Amino acid sequence: MCRSFWPEMMSDPLIHILSPQVANQIAAGEVVERPASAMKELIENSIDAGATRVVVRIAGAGKKRIEVDDNGYGMSAADAELSLQRHATSKIASSEDLHRIASHGFRGEALPSIASVSRFRMQTASDGEGVEVRVDGGGETVVKPAAPRKGTRIEVLDLFLNTPARLHFMRTDKTEESAIVDTFRELALANPGVAMRLELDARTRFEFALQDEQARVQAVMGQGFADNSVEQRIEHEGMQISAWLGLPTFHHRDSTRMMFLVNGRVIRDKQLIAALRAGYRDVMFHDRYPVAVVRLEIDPADVDVNVHPAKREVRFKSPQTVRAGIVACVRAGIERMGHSVSSTTGEPALQAMQRSTGLPAFNGGQDGGGMPRFSSGDYRATGQQRMPAEMTRMLFSPPEVRESGQVYDATARLDLGYPLAQIHRCYILAQTDSGVVLIDQHAAHERMTYEKLKAQLAGGDIATQMLLTPEALTLDGEAAAWLHDHAVALHHFGVDIEAAGDQSFLIRSVPAMLGGEALVEMVTELVESCRLIGVDHEAGSSGGARVLERWLGNRACKGSIKSGRRLSHEEQLSLLREMERTPNIAQCNHGRPTYVRLSLNELDRLFGRQD
């Protein structure tokens, strides 16, 4: 027998309207997740109020005190009191405004939410009349006159004083301070036209002067990023995209150093993260992340920021257009980077060498086994082999000494110098007029092979090799069924296949550059890549591009010079000159650096020759 939810006799209604205090505390659970969230809301209010200077003071990881002091427009006594009412805002006036939001705030929830879970103090002024507003734990609002001032100062004391459960789930002070620092840096990055200072427990952590966009990026992201990044700007279907893109070899373990700004708003969006990684796809380790700052200026009508109370997520009217724009911007930037390895790649080499020297001047490193060994067939300074005169001159003559400045220069021609030796049949040692270079022969040749194949496929004129005797190919049922319907898609990759049965085929032609490989394995990989990615008869589509990266990356790796192969001096010289002409040569298609450069200054430092 079914029992009704409703009692048979009701003297009082079950549904009632929550008090403003309880409603504000519920809203605070969404808007004010942690001290960093409260700080973010207050800073954004200051920026919306036209502030050009914002000072933030934090005590007790924000749980004890958050103070935000600005020089913005300020408020009258009436507006100051009204600002603590839910959904009271100056940012929008009608539903039409929701479709073109240009301000940071617009919901009218932040101040009442914060005031409901803290001891809230606000001092502000307008037209020469100052006012102070106090609220304790969402209780009665007290308004009284105060001294005139420029702008607004808000103090949030004892955050979550009346919501102990939220306090219980706060992280350690160190973790909360880290979140505050990250949030502050993001807001500083997004607002270069605002001077900003952060004080943690009375000590200044950051102080950013009023700066242009490029100077603020450098100040926030650090000198290392500035030295190992390029600025790239494009216009894409009405969007303006400006990005500071780290070199592929200047990467990070996670996505926390990928910054996205949409119309001046800092956001975290999985689609944008995926688009940025797609742009770096064939030049970076698959489990590493780029370091980048991407700023999008887009028509407010084409982006919905009214998605989440914290305003960290957005929805785009045309997400595919945004993705395509970011990928195009990254690709353009990478094309300019081409030959450059980040300046940080030499640091591990120096540290390893310093440890091996055992010199006290270099942190007392332990002996790491002495100097590297050379293979018997390599050129070297000692032994019976005769070296070419040019190599002898470069090895024993003092090179021209000049100061080594910033490693990255987008316009500089790559100079890998002259090969001196092959080390362990794996690395090539070369000398330049400003230091030495170590080249990974396999990684370098892998990139060279990949770029040649990619250029041929992109041009639609891939050189093919007809087989005198067709190679038999057998596939499983699913792959065979796909190939019967899509064999023409393989023509784009220089592969011609003829059906010989339900699951059997004949390979008639293959790319000439890959003719010496195991053909059955190569074609099977191509079929599997095309099938999984979903390439149809039009292999020039975006799916075809993904196949190209996946399949060609594997083939270039397997078809390249292997570690352990001895190279003659002429082969070493040819490899270096070809590297200098190859796009994206700074890293292989798996993201590993192809060469490491050590300047004379670094070598002098290694051997303690600097004052």
C-alpha cells in the first residue's frame, strides 16, 4: 500500500522562505570556497570600480584577516549599505545585459556572502563624505560616518566564524597561502593597468607596478619564462588572440602554468587546455604540459560567463572556432621558435658535471666516474687516428671568446658548429665559437625525418615507391572491414593497397622515404591510426593531421639513426648542417631536446675559472 508523502492533516505549511542570513550563508558556500576566493571577489570589485592601485593584506592564511584597499570610485552611504543586499549590483540592470557581460562581477552575491560568514568592515567615500559599514556574522548592518578617503577599504576578519564545518575542512595555512598567492598572481597577470601589492603577515610578497602587458607577463611569470618564450598575436574570425608561449623544452609537470584570460577574466577551461596542448602535440612529451599565457579578446555576446558562481568557467558560442584559433596561434609561435632549445636544458648537464668534479666550490659533489669514454672509431685528441686539419685547428686553437647572452633568439640562425667526436655512439660533441654543443643523434634525425615526411604529405606530392613484388598483408576482422571501405584514404600517405580477400590485402606502394622499413608493420600501424582516429576518404581533414602526427612520429622514430650506430666524420657534419635547416629541430617529435648548448661562461664556471 502506497503511503502519501503529505500528512493527512496539516496545520502549518511545510514550505517556507529562508531568512536572508541563511540564504547568504548558503550562497557563501559557493562563492567563498576558501580565503583565496574571498580575496578574488574583493579584488575584482576594486578593478570594476576603476581602481589603479590595489593593496592586499593577509593574516593567518586569510582565515584571520583579509584586507583589500583600493583607490577606486568609492560609494555613498546609501550605496554602501545597499551593496550588502543579495543581488544588489551596479554591473547589470536587465536580462539583456547578461548576454554582454564585460565586468568581473555582476551577480551581486559576493559582499553579502562574505559578510554573512565573517566580521565585515568596509570604509568608503563618495563626494567627500566617508562612511563605515559593519556586519558581524550576517547580523545587523551598522552604518556610521567616517573620515573621507579615496576609494574603498574592506576588512574581512575571522572568516567562517559561524560556519565551523567549513573551517574544519580548510587546508593547512601553507596550502591556503599558496592558493592566495596563485590567485593574486593570476589577477595581477590579467590586469597590467593596475598596480598591485600583496602582503602576507606584514611582509610584502609581491609588488607589481603599473605596467604594460608584456612587462606584467615577465614580472608575474618570471625571468626564466621571459627568456624561453615568444609572443604571438593573431586575429581569428573576429577574435584577437595574444599569447606568450614557452619553448617546447620549457615545460611543466601539470597544467598549473597554463594561464587563460578571456576578456580580462582568469578562467580554467578544459577545452582551452586541450586546445593549447593540441598546438604543442608533436613537439612535447605526451605527459608534460606547456607553460603559456593566452589572452583572448572576444565579443562578450559570444561567451557566457554566467555559468558558475565563482566565475572560473565560461561557455563559448562557437567552441570549435576558439579551439582552432588557439591551435593556429600556437602553431605560428612554434614555427618561429623552430631552432631554439630552452636555456634551462643546460642546467642539468652542468649540475651533473659539477657533481662529478668533486670540487668544494660546487657543493662538494661526489665523483661520478670521470670523463666520458670515446668509441674506438671516433675522432679524439689522443690516439693513432689522424684528424682533418680543420678539426685539428678548431680543437686546439683558442676560439673567439664572446659573451653569451639570452639563449633564445627567434631571428637567429642556428649554428651548431663543427663536430669533434661521437661519444658512446650516441651523442655528437661539436664546438662553436661561443662554447660547445651536445647533440642526440637519434632525436635529431627523428625530427628531420618527421619534418620531411610532414612536408611531403602537406604538399600532396609525397614520393612513393612501387614494389616489384607486392607484400601480403593480413588484418583482423574489424580492421579489414574498415580498410575495404577506406583504402583510398591511405593514398594521401603514399600507401596503395589492393584487396585480395576478406582479410587479406596486397601492398602495392609505400612512401619512398620509408621503403626500407618493415612494410607490413608500417602499413598495419597506419591502418590502425586512421581507423581509431576516424579518417575518411578526405585524409586531409583534421583527423588526417592527427594520424600524421601519430603515425609519422612512430615511423620517424623507427626509421631514424639509432643510438649505438657509429657515424663517420662526414655523416656527423652532414647531420649538423641538416639540423640547421630543419624546422622545429630543437626537440624530437616526442618532446625530448635534440641538443644541449653550454657556453664558454658556463664551462668556465664549471671549472672554477670565473672570479
